[in-house]
Amino acid sequence: MITPEFLKKGDTVGILATARKIELATLQPGIKLLESWGLHVVIGKTIGKEDHQLAGADWLRATDFQEMMDNPSIKAIWAGKGGYGTVRIVDRLDFTKFRKNPKWIIGFSDMTVLHSHINNMGIETLHALMAMNVKTATPDAIESLRKSLFGESLVYTLPAHPYNRMGKASGEVVGGNLSVLYSILGSRSEVDYKGKILFIEDLDEYLYHIDRMMMNLKRNGYFDGIKAVVVGGMTEMKDNDIPWGKDALQIIQDILKDYQIPVVYNFPAGHIKDNRAMILGKTVSIEVTQNGATVRFE
């Protein structure tokens, strides 16, 4: 895998919106954070634009992203907000220049489309908080973003969880938002699971739909060749009037029980304030014991 060039003071980061609309005022904490790290900020044409839910028409969001990808002075592209809409622009993008001079693509949730698409090119991306999340993010989440961008060591030591599956594994970590991963199955953006460590998280889904998505992955053999699973935040799940009978982690545990691989639960990443950075495409080593888990980015 190719690691984009790490940032240094004086570099420029572009902030834009690939999906839902967002106003410039909401991004001010994120802008000030980058500036406090000695970085310059360029604001995309999509910030403040509106096309119903979206941050401008598809062509505008694609053009904004394309221009930042092709601009050699911009060293990283940071999503201002997620929502839905990135999948509507990914096939409009030309990655020719990006492949030759890759840069960090930063975000989570709906940005899973781009993470998967770019990881398939053999290029690492950064699953981390959005610019709009800085105001509410924990200091640890913010520090993990800084460490990742500036090339510092990234190691997470996690407490034990009763559902954890013991063992060791090493491999490239891929994945992101479960609903988005499910939505791109069969497309050219579909992530390659074989021989990888799969990370999943989700928000605001019905519990039966978590089961549906996990069953789809199981029945299509996606879990057969993976080395480990890391489960992040499963946040604000919904249930029907007649309860499903299991929470999200129990659903995942039940479906993964037949696979002899390490599984880490409650990893601090996803739609939570403590959304720690993960370098997708990077080789990680995982060790899960009765005392907890260690996830080390090599």
C-alpha cells in the first residue's frame, strides 16, 4: 500500500463537502484546529452551497473534490460533514493525478465510499472525525488525527470486553460504515475483504437491518477469508414495536461466532465523540487477551 506524504507545518488542507450541506460557521473550530497545528486551510466551493439536503449539485461536489485532488499545493482533503451523497459523485472523479501523487483523504461515515474506492487502488486513507466534529470531539480523538497526519506512532490499548474473541492477527485494515459497505457491494468501489482486518461501525439503524447486512456478508462469503474484525461504535440503534431480541453487538457476535478469528468490540471509532483515527489500508497488528486488546498501526 502507498502511504500519502505526511503533513508538515506550512502545508495546506482543503475542507469541502461531498454529501450534505454545511455552513462555514460550523467549520470554524476545525479551521482553527488546523491553523493551531501550523497548517493553512482552503475552503471548498461546496461549503455554504445547498441543493435540498446536499451541498450543491452532484457536478459541483465532484468538481470541488476533483480540483482539490489535482491541486498539488493541497496536501490533504478533509470532509466537512457526512450524511449521504458521496456515492453520487465517486464515478465522476478522475483519479489519474491522484494515483501519481496521493494525498490524505479524511473523514468517516459516508466517506466510506471513498475510503473503499481508494484503498482498492492500493492507497491508504484516514478514517477520522470530520471538520464539523471538532467542537464536540474528545482530546484523544483530536490527538489521534494529528498523530496520523504528521506520521507519529498510532497504538490503541483497549479494555477487555465480554464479547471479545481472543487471538492475534496482522493485516491491512479496511472498512468503515457498515451500511455504506453494504450499499456498495457489487460495485467497483466494493472493498476487498480477503486477507484483511475488517472494521465496522454504524449509526441510527434498525437492529433487524444490522442482522440483514451481517447475514448478507456472511452468506456471500466475505467473512471466510478475513483475519480479524474490529467493531466500533454501534450508536443510537432503533428497534421495532416487537423487539428484535438482541442489541447490535449481540447480533454481530452471533453471526461471527463460527469464525475462528480475533474480534475486538467497542473500538473507539465511529459516530461517537471519542472517534479515534484509523489509517485504512495500513497494516495493523491485533492482540486480544482476557485483559483487553491492543491495536497497533505498523
